[in-house]
Amino acid sequence: MAVATVPDAPAPNIRVVKRSLALGSLVFIMFFTVSGGAYGLEDVVGSGGAGMAILLILITPIIWSLPTALMVAELATAMPVEGGFYFWVKRACGPFWGFQEGWWSWLTTWVDMAIYPVLFVEYSSIYFPIFETNALARWLLGASVIWFFTWLNIRGAKLVGDSSKIFGVIVLAPFVIMTVLGLFQWHYNPFHPFVVPGQTVTQSLNLALFVVMWNYLGWDGLSTIAGEMKNPRRDYPKTLVITLPLITLCYLLPVVIGLAVVGLDKPDSPIWEAGAWTDIAQTIGGHWLGVLMAFGAIVSAAGLFSALLLSVTRIPFVMGEDGYLPKVLFRIHPRYGTPWVALVVSSVIYSIFILGPFQSLVVVDVTIYAAALLLEFVALVVLRIREPDMDRPYRIPGGWPGIFLVVVFPVGIIAFALVNQVIEEGWFHAVGLAALFIVSGPILYPIAKYFKKGRGETDELLPPMEAAEMAEGGDE
């Protein structure tokens, strides 16, 4: 299909798509959609222990990330549509569950997107103490991050992709230097102590598991911008193959080297919590490396927010097109062809949520995300049953046993994490707030459906443009 051009004054019901994202940009956008480096991983060590952290970093991508990536590869290449997983679930399970998928996924971003400006402020406070002591200054800095990258996203996906490449190099550089220098300063057993002294294995797993799951989630994120990829059926699987091992190494090597050089339970060991990488880098390489690491952390938080904003705002955008959210969210910028209203409305919400503490945000974020992710696995199974002949450029190998293995591990780790959190923290403190968010979906659906019918709109399983393109053979 030819690339759509942006008219001078597009009609409000015409979708404008610029297919500007190639493989190189997608790799770095995916890197920031999921990871952004090892920043934010410190709490896995501080809450779980040295050996537990390394074990979780190695196991989680196998039982959490890889199955999710395989599921996403099959569905994203079968239905490479703008809005991604929202339309996968809607096609497989119907409008009600499609609405839940879209609404829950957008709600997740209310919490998730607030985490990155919070991290930006945390790392900035290392060298500017006012951001540690002054609540107003903290909020103003976090809000400035949000609105600068909102403006950047309004300018277009290609600009976000190009900036992500630069951000990626800046973020990875201090970790590479620290890892190389640390190899010659190995003092301690990086697996000791296996769990935090004074805690049981279950207690050490409590928060550490949620934090490591958060650091490995987001593999479905780029599916929402499939309509802006030059060749999603070819490039999406390649992007997953490149980024999964890259992110795992970006987590594993710095943690092992950091523990081997500074330890966890030594008298002069830094406290392993958000911000610890700066102290660890300074211990290994000196003040200059600490400064470089702190700068990398600031860039990482910015890159994470920018890349995620690109993908998450396509959900309210396509739900506005679909009629389940106000049509104003489907407005596109007359010059840049981007969903500027969805970007602005989302960023207003994120500016409010940046007031929450990091660890509490993580638990709520992972819980809501897990509910939406489970629906995507349901869609995978349902579409295999109902539409076995659907064109699937990538198909999960192994037949139904392969599907079973792909589904059972993520479902198992979600169930284990939630049950363990409830046992340790109690129902309300563990998942109470997230449960309220989840229940809001079924409550709001009849209202959204009523207004949709009132406008005389019907349900479509796929957006009109992408449905026509797929009927013509997609990108091939």
C-alpha cells in the first residue's frame, strides 16, 4: 500500500498514517519501551538479595519475556494494525473484552508513564539537592520532562526513533565502561548473600519479583504503532530477536560486576535502591564515571518516557476512532499527522500521577498490566481455534504444546507474584488499588457503548485502513 500523505486540512474521520519507522529505529524504541538500561533495577538487589537478583534476572526473560515476545510476534505479524493488541483482543473475544484491553492498557500507562519522570527527578536530585527537598521543584521538573517529550512526539514518530538511537548510545556507554573496569576489581562473590539478611526467600521475592517483572514488561508496546512501521510483518519479529538478549545482558552484566566489586552487605556497600548505580560507578571508575552514570540515568528516564509515549497514546487514539472514547481523541495534527489530542490528554494525566512513590507505582503498574496481558494470551488461543487459516507470517512453533508452554509460564508467574504479594502485604496494600482500576472497565463499558450507539456507529474488528490493507496482502 502506498504511504498516505498528510493533507492540508484532513477530515476528522480520515486516518493519516506516515510509515516512517524502519528496523534500526524500532530496535531502539523497543529498547526504551521495555528497558532503558539497568536503571530502576537496583531495588531488585536491595529487596531480594544478591543471588536472588541474579537468578531473577536470568529466569524472568525465559518464563516472562520470551513467551510474551513469541505471542506478540504471531499476533503482530498476523494483524499489523495501528492499535495493536486492542484490536487483537477485540477480534478474538468481542467488543466488551476489546474495551477492557484498551481501557486497562491505557490505565496502566497512567501509572507506568509517571514512573519515568519520577526516576528523572530522583537522579537529578543527586547533583541538584533542591529536587530532593522541595516538592514543588520535583513536580515542576517532572512535568517539564512530560511536556517536552509530548511536544517531540507531536512532531512525529521518526523524530522519536532518531532521538532514541542517540539516547541508547548515551545510556549504554557508562554501563559498558563500568563493566570493563569492574572486571579488574573483582572482590566479592556476586551471589552472596543470596537473600537479604534477616529475610526468608518468600519475603525477598515479594517486591523484587514485581520490580524485575516491571523491568522486563512492554514487549507488546510497539504493536500499537504497527501502522507507522515501514514493514511490520518483517521488522517486528527481527526487533524482538535483537532486543531480548540485548536487554538481558544490559541487566545481568552490570549487576554481577557491581555486586562483585562493592558487594551488598559490606560496611561500605552502597544502598541498593534507585540511584545506586551512580555510587557504584564512582567506586569502580572514579568521580567522572559517577557523573557519566548519573547523566545516563537522566537520559534513560527521558528516553523511556519518549518511546513509551509514542506507543501508549495510540490506544486512546484508536479507541476514539472506534467510538468507545470521545472522538476528540482521534484528532490528528494537520501538519505532522500525529494524534496530538490523545498525546496532550494522556500527558495531563501523567502530570498528576508523578506524585506517587516509585515502589508503590510499580506494584500497581504490574498488576494492571498483567490483567491486560492475560487477555492477549486468551486472544492468541481463541484465534488459533476460530481462525486456524488466518495468514500468520510468524507462527509459534510446536503446535498446541508450543502454545501451552507459551501461555502457562507467564500466567504462572503472574499468579505467583500476586499471591505472594497478598500474603506478605495484605489484600488492599498489595492489589487493592489496582483492583479498583480493573473494575472500572466493566463499569464504564455500558456507558461507552451507549454513546457509541447514540452516534449510530457500528463495531469493526479492525480499523478500516488496515483491514483493507490486510485484505490486499499487507506489506508484502
